[in-house]
Amino acid sequence: MISKVLSSAVYGIDAHMVEVEVDISHGMLPSYSTVGLPDTAVKESQNRVKAAIKNSGFEFPSLKKITVNLAPADIRKEGSAFDLPIAVAILNTMGFLEKDLVRRYIILGELSLDGRIKPIKGALPIAVASKEMKIKRSSSEQGIEGILLPAENSAEAAVVEGIDVYPVENLPQVVEFLSGKVTIQPKKIDINKYFNDNLKYPIDFSDVKGQHHVKRALEVASAGGHNIIMIGPPGSGKSMLAKRIPTIIPNMSLEESIEATKIHSIMGMIRDNRALIVTRPFRSPHHTISYAGLIGGGHIPMPGEVSLSHNGVLFLDELPEFTRNVLEVMRQPLEDGKVTISRASTSITYPSRFMLVAAMNPCPCGYKTDPKKECSCSPMLIKKYISRISGPLMDRIDIHIDVPALRYQELTSDNNGEISDKIRERVKETRMIQQQRFKNENIYCNAHMDSRQLNKYCQVGKESKDLLEMAINKLGLSARAYNRILKVSRTIADLAGAEDIHGDHVAESIQYRTLDRGEY
């Protein structure tokens, strides 16, 4: 006898419907086989399913031939989420469930040996795909009523409107529900309330003593979505400043939140019954990370740090310490806002629109710019240290800013400066100006302008042209660096509420090219 149960498989950041078919028949010898491109975790479900069914008080057909097929067979199935639908299909074949009820739900979950249902990865993209499937089947007799998911994943999936999410905790509960003996209330999430309750940062820009010119540079970077690098001695506050950048970037929209949550969901990083990621992601990988860890990889490519920081901040501390080939693979996501990972059998594209924030010491020992400690590095050693960062990568960083060591008076001062909320309001207003400017373009902030848009929106007067000519001739700036200055000038003008770019805007922007001025 054959039983069919609807389930789902995650592929990239999207999910695809999978039909779990189970056939139980008489054979010469008892057997259990799984087909349909299952990975090792799916094949091992045999032992989990068997133990869960027995320990939940049901009979398992041990002496029969059991065949499990996961269709379509050309999509690779991975993970333990198929445990529950396989168990349901087996029990349905044996007559424990109402067949009409089983066909109306999409079922996923990992089984413990005692029948408890553990959380899975990718609940949010699965809910999105389930809603689309429900719409397609709405006019058919076999319509979809909802999803059966582990209780820990229910909040995450419930943010998708238009599909009911039923939280389940163990196999006996699922059997009783699909037998029509008990009812389960769908999980409901008030999105607006959830945003308001969870949109909090435990840190604030006012925590940072001094460094007012650095805070100004970070405000400019946040307002225009510009990449930035901070250069300063150890203990000057580079990491502390970087961690507070998400607090001054405008809050995420629901669309941005869902995009970010999808990526974290397929990595299994949504826990503690959370529904959405509502604060800007902040990722800070160690400099020993591999290029696969940064960009993504694996037999079935999974997202890396550049995608986990999508719609947020990617902080690379001690930038010259990263392996050169690791830094070079960042050029595509920095330019395109996405990363494509290709394998022999597949190619997956993940979004990776992030703000790059980097930090580095001015020299190997770190004390070249420290007035109190003597630097022990030779000019050749310093030049070699700086050259670890390739020119093409450095050209993609719009703002270079010095972070000097703090003086005693600044450390003991009671004046902490502005709080993040006030800075974020100015940044938000500036972003709104850019959104209005680019409403007919496929970009959202100044940092993403191409050459055509630069010519259209970054016209400068004679005074500004003279400043730019002097900077290019004196500093030997590349064409890309020239474009970066124009983009930052446009953002500074927007912050000032100016329609045109003036000389003082260009002058400030030129000051944000520290590494181009040959000071190191």
C-alpha cells in the first residue's frame, strides 16, 4: 500500500515542495530503503523513525519491505526534516491516520528516539513556498490548509501571512491531530508588536569617548551605504565603534528583515522561538577564516559571512591579517550585492548587500601613529604590511579614516556625545533623500551609483573641480578612487540638505582617503 505526504526541501534561500511516498509490501526479506537523492542524514532517518514510532506506542512494520521515495528525484534532499513526514506516511499506510487530513498539510520535523520533534533549518523559506503552493491548489479538491512544524520553528514560519502554522511537539500529538481527535491552534504573530518589542540595541554610540571626527565619518558612511576602513593603534576604539554602526543605520523594513531571516534560517541560526531578525546583522569573522567560510561553499553551497551580513554590517578586524585570496573573493559581492557559488551539479546565488567596515593597525607593531609608544617598524616593513591589501579591494572602500589613541582628558570626560537615536534620524532623512533621487533606478543609496548615475547626480562646480584636480595630481588617485570621492561628496551634501555639491563637501570627502595620501 502507498501513502503520500507533502513536505519541503530548501535549496539556496528558496524551498521546493517534496512528496514523500512510502510503500509497504510483503517481500522475501524485510528491508528499508530510501530513494530520491537523499543525503546521509536522510538515509539515517530509518533508525530515528523506527525508534520514534515504537517508543511512541505504535507498531512498526519491521517484517515488511518498506520503500521511501522523495520526489522529485532530481533535487538533492538533505537534513533531518524528513523524519516526521516519513513517520506520518508509514503510520498512514498502516491505517492510524485519516487519509484526507494527511493530504491537507505540509509536514516537517526531526524526530528524537522517544518521539519528540526537534527544530529544523529553513522554516521561513518553507513557509513562503507553502503559501505559494496553497494559492496554486486553492481551487482543487486537495487544497492545503497549513504546515505542521516543530514548535520551536512556529514563530519564524508564522510571520508569513496566508498560511496557517501548527506547532507540534511530539509524534503522538501529530497522530491525534491527523486522526481528527484533537485540534491545534495555529501560531499567530503580531509583526508590528514583535518589531517594537525586539528592535533594541544593548549598545549606543554615546558609549564611545571622544573620536568625534571618526563618528562623523561613520555617520557619512552609514548615510550613503559606503564601505569604510579605520586605521589606528590597538586600543583606540576601532572595534567598539564598528559594533555600534548598526545602531545608526535606519531600521530594517519587513522585506529586509525577511530577506535576512531567510539566510539565517537555512543555517539553523534562528533559535529560542524567535520570529524574525529585526536588528541589522553584525558579523565579525576571525582573520583565519577560509574563503569558503567567508563567501560560502559546500557540496550543496551554503551561505558564508558575506550573506549572513546581508542588509547589515560585515566587520573585518585586522584586515591585512586575512589571507589575500580570501579578501580577493570579496570583490564580486562588494560590486554586485550578491555572490554566486558554482559546483559541477548546481549553481546557487545568495544576496550579499552589506556595508563593509574594516579595521587595521598603521603598521605591524601597531604604534606608528601612537604619540606615547615608539614604533619599531622600518618603512619597508610598513609598506609591505599595507600592501597585503590589494589595490582593487582598497579602491572599493570609499572612506579611509584615522583613529588616534585617546588622551587621558577624553577618557575621563563626562561628555559622551550624541546618542545613536539622534544620529540615526539624520541618517534616515539622508537615506530618504537618496530613495527619492533613485526612485526610478535600481539602487537605494549613493554608494551603489554607477558611472552613468555619477555623471547625472554628482555634477560639481569650478571650485570643486580645482580641488579634485589638485587631489588627483598630488595623491595619484585612481579613476575608481575619484568616483569614490564624488559618491562620498554627494552623501555629505545630502546630510547638509544641499541640492548641489559644494567645495567644502568635496574637501571633506578628500580627507577620507587617508591611505591614498601616502601617510603610511
